[in-house]
Amino acid sequence: MKEFIFKIWRFLWKILFIFFCFSLLLVVLYRFVPVPFTWLMLQRCVEQKMNGKSMHLEKKWIPVENISPAIVQAVVASEDNNFMSHWGFDFEAIEKALKRNETAKKKIGASTISQQTAKNVFLWPGRSWIRKGFEVYFTLAIELVWSKKRIMEVYLNVIEMGDGIYGVHAAAGKYFGKTASGLTQSESALIAAILPSPRKWSPVRPGSFLLKRQNFILRNMNNIGPVDLK
């Protein structure tokens, strides 16, 4: 019996070691090369096919130098005010969210841009403690291996920004007929405003709620100032 348990234990350690090596290799690789696809992109394509629609996926990788500083500022103002100062987790925001969720009917999260990037690039969609554990691991990994500039670059290139629309370049072309480098502060705030539900809301037809979010983001952009990526 002891020998059997030892074999199981050794097998699990081998699996863990292989996972660690492979995951670290991916983290290092994506520090330098574009992310070709994400699990969410694959899932959305399968959903489109199963619903009888043609598969639609618009994305184009562009370096962060070719992205308007306004959209960088907008997503930080909207999603993660302390992006440049934390190490992947904003514990102050987490504490506030936990206190609010104790009494609020509508629950809110406190995921940072680093967490969202780790989730989008390396993990499957969904909610579970197992996936959350992997999210913590990959968030720490990219914070250690990547720069803040690289995290933002990957985030703005892979994030879902509409039905079949991924990345800020595709969103800028789809919604405003321009490249990501030409986005204004107002347009950037409107794109950032749809991120909680990008397939439900559209910057082309913003309702009163979306316009309120846009105005809030614009005010917060003024409060935090330009984001100096390093």
C-alpha cells in the first residue's frame, strides 16, 4: 500500500513539474511574441458555429507604441487605477469589493488588468476555485517575467471588445473607422465603457447608461493623468 501511494505521489509531482516547466515556457515565450489565440476566442467561434452562424473573428496584433495613449489611460481609469503600482493584485480594491458585496445584490469584482490578462491568455472561461488558483499563479508569473508595458500590450491585443472583435485595433476599425493610434479620449473612454459586457453594449449606439460610464471614465482619466508605461 505504501509503495502504491508513493507511486501516485511521484506521478503527481511529475505532472506538477511538467506543468510548471511548460507554463513557464509559455510565459517567457509570450514575453516576446504575439499571442496567436485565446481559449475565449476558440469558445466564441464554437458557439457561433453551434448557433448556425458563420465564424467571425477580427483581430490584429499591434505594438503598444502604435496604440493611442488615450486608450491605455482609459482602461486604467476604468478597470485598474493602481495598475502601475501593484504586483498583480489590488488588495485595497479587493477589500472594498468584499465589503460592498456583503450587502449589495449586484456583486462586483476587483480583478486587475494583470489578472484579466493572465486569465485571457492562459486559462479557459468560467468561474471556479481551481481556475482562480491558476489565475493567481499566472498573474504572479507575468508580473515577474513581463514588464507593465508588455502586460498592457497583451491586454489591449487580446481582450474581447465585441462579438468576434478582439483587441483595440479591431475595435477602433469596427466602431470608429480608424486605427488604434488615432483614438481620441472620448472614443477611448467609450470603448473602455463596454468592457464589462462587450457583446451587449456598443460604442456605436451608446445608451444613457453607457454614456454615464463614459463620463465617469473621462473624469477618472483626468484624475489619474497620463499612464507612463515602463
